[in-house]
Amino acid sequence: MVWGILKTKRAQTVFFLILCIMGFFAILSSTMSKNPVLKPFAASLGTPDDLLGIVASASTIPGILISLPAASLSDIFGRRKLLLFAAFVFASAPFLYLSVNSWWTLALVRFYHGFATAVFVPVAEASIALLFPGKRGERMSLFNSATAVGRALAPFLGGYLLFATNESFFSLYVAVGIAGVTSLVIGFLFLAERKTTDAQLVSQERSARGIFGGWLTIIKNTHVLGVSFVQAIQYYVFGAVEFFLVGYLIDVVGLDLLLVGAITGSEIVALVVARPLIGRLSDSIGRSKPILFGIAASCVFVGAVPFASDFWSLLFLAVGYGVSFATVLSSTSPLVSDLVPATLVGASMGFLSTTMDIGQTLGPIVSGLIFASSLRYLGLFLSLVLLLAVSAVVFVISKRSRPVPNS
């Protein structure tokens, strides 16, 4: 496995930096392929309005389908193979957009592109968890912040390229491809791995046959299920806030697009900055306190949104929510990796990623149904608070189960 030769702290640090750089370029590439280009590109293909959602969500489906199996395989066959597979998808998918000529071919390319993130993120987190058992919160948060920087830069860079090239989709997707290829090249050059011996191959075959047993071990751990439920609700709420907050700021408060961008952008900046700092804190004081505090703070900040009507109040709430969201995320992944044997760390990260994708997919859909009722934004945001409170209760109850010790 990758970490088998990473015996020195310097080698571990170099490997960690490689993952962060790969993650930055990979997520920059995948995000720039959809924001802000996806909707106008889909519209230029004559995509019916009722099918735009299918095109947009096509890339999230692989996360639900493949994250757990892929991360589980990385426990057996090594992280490098899976990381390079993901990097190959990041590098190849952008060039497929160049041959798209209909909405359904665009949806197919989006579906293929979704496999990259679905594999890369949980496998990378599993690698970090095993390399830095005493600093999981800090290092996993730093990695996710590196990918978040790429995600935050993508809309600005993509928008500039569209503006500078007179809305040339071809030029933009070439740039997306360059970022993806950069991630792949870095992976090929610097991700080292030992050669697999015949004895290891036999061991891998036996382990592969027991993969479902590993999944059963994870599912039986109620504490893992509790943390995964918290993760799902966090991304359910984030997906809903990300989509409907913009509408609230424009339709109800009447802010212009510049101020809307300042509020939503500040939320992301707060998330990126706070996550590694709080991750380091969770390594010292434990995972449960940051999770419960973050949930409670999210309830306050999200619940206050429909009662705020000026720029500065909403900016404060957005930044506060970004920090509280980061407070929870800085501890969920490290905690799950703490609760399972070392041989199942990859599978546990895949399971957590699957629940995350389910939550983020359902958030805007279910919240949209609530928004369509007579309660509108008030009912929408209060429903999110209720779900957050329920997740805190579930988390506390799940802690009564005895964690599976690391081995």
C-alpha cells in the first residue's frame, strides 16, 4: 500500500502535500466544468427546462453508487490504484464535453465525470487517516480546505474565461482539461507504491471475498451510523442553504448580485479558513464536543436567516454558518476513522461519502417541496433547524454503542 513505504515524517508530509495539490487541481477542474458554464451550455443544446435538474444532478449519482465499493477496494488493493483511476477520470472527462451535441450526451458525460470525485475524496481521506492517526482532524481538514480553495476559485476562473473568450465553451473545457491533466501527471510522478508480491496477491483475493463482511461490521456499529447521519444532515442543510439562500437574498431582501456574491462567498471563505483550525482542536479535545457545538450553532445561524433583512446581519449569519458547518465537518470523518479497525478505514470513508451525497442530493429537492407550501422561506429554514436538532439527538444516542477499536 502507499503508506507502506512512508516511514519517515518527511515522506509522510510530502505525500500529504501531493494529495493536497492533486485535490486542488482535480476539484478546480470538476467544479469549473459546471459552475458557471453548465446551465448556459445545457441551454445552448436545447435542454428542456424540466430536464435541467437531471443534467445538473447526473454527476452526484456515482457518489451514491460507487464511493463505498471503491474505498473498500482501496483497503485491499492499495490507495494508489484508486487515486490514479480517479485522476484519469478527472483528466479525460473534460475533453468528452467537446463532443457533446445533445442534453442526454451531456448528462452521460456528467455521470462519467462524477466517478472522479466519488472515488478520489474518500480514498484520499482514508490514506490521510492512516498516515496521521494522531492528527486526523487537522490533516483531513487541511486536505478538504485545499480542495475547497479549488472549488471556490473555479466559478471566478470559469466566468473570466467565458467572458474573455466571448462565451467559448470549447476554450473553457480545454482549460478544465488542463487542470485535470495536471492532477493526473502529479499523481503518476509522485505517488509511489511497493510492488505487490505473490503472497500479497493471495491475501488480497481472500480479503476481496470478505468485503461484504467489512460493510456489515460498519453497519452494525451504531456510533458510525450516528456520525454518518449527522454528515448526511449537514450536507442536506448545506445543499438547501446554498440553493435557497440566494433566492431569499434577491427576492425577499432585494440585494443586488454583487452583495449576494459577497455573502455567499464569505460563507465559503469562513468554511475554508475555519476547518483546519477546528480540526486541530478536535485532535486535542475530542470529536464529540465540536460536533455538538457545531450543530447547535448551525441551528442558531440557519434559523435566524428568515428573520434578517439587511446586508450586515445576513453577512454575519453566513459567516457564522460557515464556521459552524466547518466545526462539524472537521470531526465527522476523523471520528468515523477512529471507530473502525485500520483495515476498514477506506470502507468507512466510502460509507460516510455515500451518506454525504445522499444528503446533498435530497436537500434541495425536499426543501423545494417545503418552499412550495404557504410557509415559503420561513418553513424552509425552520425545517432545516428541526433536522439539525434531530441529528444531534441521534448522535448522542448512538454514542452509547461501544466503538470498534483500531487494530
